[in-house]
Amino acid sequence: MYSTKVKRSYAKHLRRNQTPAERRMRLLWFFGFNAQVVTPSGYVADWYWPAGMLIVELDGSVHDKRADKKRDKHHRAKGIHTVRIKNQLTKWPYLPLAYFKVFLLAFLYEAWRVLKACRL
């Protein structure tokens, strides 16, 4: 396992060299999402919203489904939800749908957390 310092350095490298899909999703930054950060689970995520414990992963051709499932399971154990969006969905005219999916799921996860905390 790599040290936190190495992971942060790698995350910084990824922020400077974003893929076209990651650049198209840059508006998430204005809503409190952080780009390419080391999450509390120890993984580097494409986008992470700490307040809502939500990760947005943009899946391109290099993503390994088996490794993604393992990572998602690890995130769920830490209470972090993962939203996966295919890179094709970040191209126009589908880009608004990608944002809608993220914000809808962010709202639903946050509502679920509040209801769970209130034990309703």
C-alpha cells in the first residue's frame, strides 16, 4: 500500500493532467466537490464531495470492473457512496444528464443520511 504522501502527489498529478471527461465535469467544483483527492477510504477519486460522502467516478476504457467493485465495496464500508458515469455521458448533448444524475443522487443520499440520523 502506498503512503498518504505518495497518494497526494499522485492526486496532484492527476488534477494537472485531467482527461477531457474530467474537464467537462469541472462545474462540480463550484458545488463543493473536490477533484482527484485522496478520500477517507484511502483511494484517489475523480470527484469527491466530503459533506455528502459521495464519490463521482468517470469510467472510461481503462477502468477495471473487478477492481471498481472492490473499491466500491470498500467505500460503502466507510459510508461513502459512489456514482459511476460513463465518459460518453460527459459529451454534449448528454452532459446535462450527467450533472443531473450526480445532483439527483447527491440529494437522495443526503436525504437518506438525514432520515437515518433522525431514525424515521
